[in-house]
Amino acid sequence: MVWANFEHKGKGDPALWADFYALIADLDPHLLARAEMQGAADNGNAGLYAAEKALTPPGQPWLRPLGCLGSSAVADNRTALFLRSDVFEPVNDWKHERGQPFGIRPANLTTAT
């Protein structure tokens, strides 16, 4: 498992963004927990899917991780989970609504192995 905070998506620098995901992909985590996934839900979750693709081992599309976004928070600052689908099977995706005791609501997923 890896937990990572990548503030402001590398401050708009595409090379820094690519380097971050290459570093994480090299670690080959079965589970990645992310903080500050700002804008990941824009354009039909395009940022989430780009992160999934960047985490996919080259030549092994069947190992593309499954991404799960937490509910929107202040300035669309979200959390996310990325699971290796050959290790974890999603069972439930729980969304936390406003008014709960979270500043940034967590991505919350129940899985089976």
C-alpha cells in the first residue's frame, strides 16, 4: 500500500505529474490512497482515468488499477483509492455527504480479496 499527497497536480507541470505517477507505478502497489485529487472528476472523470492509465504497467493493460473518487469537498479537493483488480474486488462504494465530520471526505470502498 502507498499513501500519497500530490499537491495541486504538480502545480500544472505535466512532466512533474508524469514523474510522480511513474514513481508510484515503479513501486507496484496493490492499493494506492491519494489525497488532493483536485479536478479529477472534471470532464467525466478524465483526471481519474488519466491516473489509472499512468499507473498501468506497460504492456499489461489487464493490470490497470480501478480508481474510486471520494465525494467533492472544498475547491473540489477529493481523495481517491486505486486498487489492483487482480488482488481486490470492489463490493461497495460509500459516498459521504456534506455535513459529516470531514473537511475532505474520504474515498471509502469495501473490497473482497
